[in-house]
Amino acid sequence: MTHLKNIIAGLAAFSLATLLRSTALAARPPAPTTRVSNIVLVHGAFADASSWARVIPILQAHGYHVVAIQNPLTSLKEDVAAIQRAIALQNGPVLLVAHSWGGVPATQAGADPKVVGLVYVSAYAPDVGQSANDASAPFGWTEGQKQIHLDSAQFASMSFEGVSKDIAPCLSASDQRLFFAVQGQSFGPMFDEKISVAAWETKPSWVLISAEDRMLPPDMERAESRRLRAIASLTLPTCHMSIIAQAERVAAFIEAASKHIP
């Protein structure tokens, strides 16, 4: 009889403790949502950081700390180093966002422990042992790539016709002239330099596709979304310079990524 009383008392105590724990859990407020607030933007070839000029103020207005680096465009190594220096200056986790050629050095530099995610915007996302040219070659050369010209020092440039018809046909005439005026000199051989690390293999990625891209193959961008097992992808009916022509939607895509780091 005493043994039975002990069992009943134990069950009662267990039930009370379980109830108290359940009540405490129910009363506990939900965990606050967090986001990555540091965003490092990487521009492409034939461009400079001003190509992000319309995206930056949108993100800043929403409370993000944004840095748009100036790629040297002299070699893969130098571009990677520029990104790494920018990452080192950030106070906390970083979302690394790259456009066009910028996806190549970003894929390598993204291995930095501070980087918690990568966003590819109309960009290359090569695999280990691949160069930019390796990544795009299976999809055929675009009309824009055919317009790249090398000088005697092997620096590449685009004519205004190449800018207006292939890189930025979706921009206004004044924006095309501005883009051409700040065109960066890109060292041609860097497009054949191969990466040794692919950060997207171990970190979440997002892919934005420009359906009317005449500079990078849209099919390559679509294939990247599958190959990278992208958390999300977005296709915009725009040209290669989506970061100017569709700045609000690009900024919204970046923000969505910043809030959904696994």
C-alpha cells in the first residue's frame, strides 16, 4: 500500500513539473528574428563601384551597413585581396554580393569565416579549378563577349556600341554614357585564372538571373542556380546591368537573403 502511495505521489509530482515546464514554454516570447546587417558589394569587369549606386541607398535606408569595393581588375589574386580587406573591416557576419565577373573573386574570397552567405547577381559562380571563361564556355560565347577588345598590354575594354547594345541595352542613353565613361580597365588574362576554393560549396547562396543578358549566358546563370543548390533564385526580364535597371528588385532580393541565412 505504501509503495502504491509513493507511485501516485511521484506521478503527481511529475505531472505538476511537466505542466509548469509547458506553461513556461508557452509564456516564453518567440526568439527575435535576426538578419545579416553587413553587406559587401563586388562589381564586375568594365565597371567600378558606382555600378551599385542605385542599390546602395535602398539598402542603407533599410538600416544596412553597405560597402561597395573598388576591384583593381588586374588579376584574380588582387581582386580577392581587395574583397578580403573589405570583409576584415566589417564588425560581424557578412553577406557577400557579386555582379558579373565579381562572382569569380567573391567565390574565392567568400571562404572567409565572416562570410555567411553569397548572392550572385547576373554573375559567374565557377567551380574549383574553373575560370570565368571555363564557366561560360559550355554555353557559347555571347554577343557581348565577342565585343571585348584587348590592347597591346592585354587590358580589355568595350566600345560604346558594346556597352549600349550588349552590356546595358536596358539603360537610358545617359546611363549608358555614364557607364562607358567610368569603364574600368580589366586585365584580359584574369578571365582565364582558376579559383582554388568555391565558397558556395559550404555556404548558402542566392542567384539572380537576367533573362535578357547579352554579356553572360542566361543559361549559365540558370544552371548555376541548380548547381549551387540556391536557397532561392529570381529571374528578371532585364539586361546584364540588372543592378541599375532593376535596383529596387535587386535590393529586395539581397534583403531577403540577409534575413534567411540558415
